[in-house]
Amino acid sequence: MPDEDHEPLETTAQRRARRAQFLRDLHEARELRDRVQPRRARAARMRQQMRMRTFRW
């Protein structure tokens, strides 16, 4: 990799903002998928509940 230092490293605030936007988009995509595929979403919720019930602290 020839020196790619022509761009300044992004700041923590920029990285956090980008991450927050990504997480918002991810949440929105999951909600959309759950609306489009209610049976699969329900099955996934059931599996998650079972995992939580059998989890040992």
C-alpha cells in the first residue's frame, strides 16, 4: 500500500455519527423485513425468547 495519508483520519465524532446512521438504517431495514415477512419475524422472536430463557447467568 503506497502511502495513503492524503486523507486525514476521521474524528471520533464523525465515526460515531456514521455508526449511528448505520444502526438507524439497519433498524429500519429489520422493521421493513418484519412487516414483509411476519411469519419469519414471529419465528425469530420465538427463537430469541428461547435463547434468553435457556441462557445461564
